[in-house]
Amino acid sequence: MLKGYIQYIKNNPEGYWFRQKLYGWGWIPVKWQGWLIVAIAVAIIIICIDIGDTDDAPGMALLGMLLATAILFAFGYRKGEKPCWRWGRPKEEDQKD
């Protein structure tokens, strides 16, 4: 199963930064650019939580999470496959193996 999953991730002739998840809805990063976007989103959340920890900016943590989520969705739609609900590998890819 893990071997098939890794093969699915590596099979990226279009050069997407994000591929569809095999189970559920959403994306997984498959290129270094996708991983960089995820790291930036996590950094934004951490920084905003740290800033929001003070009494001066209590809503900063929520703002950081919303901003990071917006960044991930924007890049996912722009640089990734079209998202849809999936439950396993597509039938076309199973026949290629």
C-alpha cells in the first residue's frame, strides 16, 4: 500500500505542486514548492499565535489561521490538481500498474 502511494505521488507529469489526496478531499504537497507553501503557512500560524499571546492583540491567532488557510487554498487551486472527493486510486492509474 505504501509503495503504491509513493508511486502515486511521484507520478506527476504535469508538475503540480499539490496532488489530490487518495482518501478524502484536499491536497498533499508533492514538490518542494508545495512544501515551502506549507512551511510558510505553519510559520504564519506560529508567529500570529506568539503575537496573539499578549493582551494587545487577542484576535491575532485567529487572523493567522485564517490567513494561512487562505494561502494554502489559493496555492492549492492555482498550482494543484482539481480537488474532489476520492476513496483510493483512480481506476485509470490502477490499470497502468
